[in-house]
Amino acid sequence: MKSSTADFYDRVYNVVAEIPYGKVTSYGAIAGYLGVKSGARMVGYALNNYQTEELGFEIPAHRVLNRLGQLTGRAYFEGDSMRERLTQEGVTFSEEYTVDMEKHFWDPSILDN
DNA sequence: GCCTTGACGTTAG
DNA sequence: ACTAACGCCAAGG
């Protein structure tokens, strides 16, 4: 099978779409799950590309944070919609723009189980 | 076709 | 413990 970049993006969207309500994960976790350990930046790039392309179904990109739980992509959302959505889902913040991922972290690996 | 930038992560100082 | 730099891969200029 041929591994193209579009494939990688598609898998990113698929994984992100599986993130449960009130849970969050990191770019690195997704990249690692997809087998591209050093592709954390590509995950974020994929999400950015998704917003512009818009494939037809929405994905909870606001539940994807960096490994520190910081909402690094909040600038790409309207105002504080990212933080507001997470708060609305019951996600707690250790700081204004830092999620307490110790309690809400979701590991993509559970998809294999 | 080369150089810069970027929703990250790890290692070195 | 904190800050700086490098590595990673893809896209745009």
C-alpha cells in the first residue's frame, strides 16, 4: 500500500474524530499512534489544512493540544472558542490556556484494544 | 529548486 | 528548574 501525505492527513482526521467528549490528546500521541513518531508538527499542519479544506464532516480539533496541554492552536479558532468548548465539555484547566491533561488525556492506542 | 515557516517534541546547556 | 537550539516533514514563497 502506498503511504501518501493525504493518507496521513486522513488518518489524523479519523483519530481526532474518535476523541471522546470531554477528553483531550496531544499531537505527539496521534503522530506516534500513526507510526510517525517525529510527525507531531504534521498533525497540527493536517488540522490547519483541514480547516481550510473542510472535507464535509467536523472534527473536534479543539481537543488536540500539545504535550504540555497548552492550547497552542487557539489562535486558529474564533476568539476563545477553543477554550470555551473544552470548558463546556467539563475539561479542567490548570491555567487559563493550559488543560489538566493528567485527568483528561486520551490515548489513541485504546483504538487498537 | 532553495529557503523560510510552522496547531511539536526532545535534547543540551 | 528554565531557556536555547536542533530535528522532524510538508507547504508556500
